[in-house]
Amino acid sequence: MNFSIHDIWRCWNLFQKGKKKTKELRIFEYELEKNLFEIHHDLNRTVYKHGSYYNFTVFENKKRNIVVAPIRDRIVHRMIYEYLVPIFDKTFIYDVWSCRKDKGLQGAIERAQFFAKKYNYGFVWRTDIKKFFDTVDQNILLKCIERRVSDLPTLQTIHEIIFSYR
């Protein structure tokens, strides 16, 4: 994967679209060009290091602990996501709705309603795996990615991201 400055800018725009203007976002934007060129430099010289996550708790219907990466890293996450989607999307079953192009919550609701009308005595199962990223075997995940990705700089970046979450 070529970590071009053009792609970094594009992923920045995709990342920040619709985001609330938090203090962290304003600080990052204050030196936006410098920050994006640093990402470009680090990725292309394979010296990229993932920052520390920060945790906070929200109470929306239930208590949820949230873990968030710094903005710089979330832009890199977006770049890797954009790179991996064309490789892996075609391997997913049709009814995986989260984080997929032309899919999402509204599409999932419409699909469930379609089946509910078509099969009067059917069942709909909605699930979320509790603490999935806390429990996924990172070595197995990396091996699955390595089967389809051979570009060494990209693999090094993916490795850095995966193993930053412990």
C-alpha cells in the first residue's frame, strides 16, 4: 500500500466528517498540515507507533466503558479500513450490516422487517459480542489478514494497530 499524502488527507476528511468539535479535534486541526505530514512520514518510513488509548464511561440505557484511540491513530485506522474493505468485504455473508458500504443500521432494520413480514412465525436474532476486541486472539487475527495481504509496510502498520490494543 502506498501511504500517499492524498490518501491521508482523504481519510482525514472521512474521519472528521460529522464529528463533534472536541478540544482534541480542535488541537489536531490547529496544526493539521503538520500532523498529516507527520503521519505520512511515519507510515512511509515504517516508524509509525500507535498512541495510548484513553477510557471513559457513558451511561446510555446501561453502563458502557469506551476505549478511544487518539485522532492521529484513528486517521491511520481509517486508511487501513479503506485498504482492507475491498479485500475482505466480498468474503462476508450478505447479512453482516455493520461498517460496510451501502449498509448500516437502517438497512439492517429494513431487512429484518422484510423477513418478519415474509415469515410470520420466524425469528430475528440481533446480537453484539460483549468485549469482542478485548477478547479476540490478536495472533489469529493477524494470521487471517496475512493470508490476504502481502505488502510488508501495510502489514507492519496493521501489526502495530492490532497489538496496540491490549
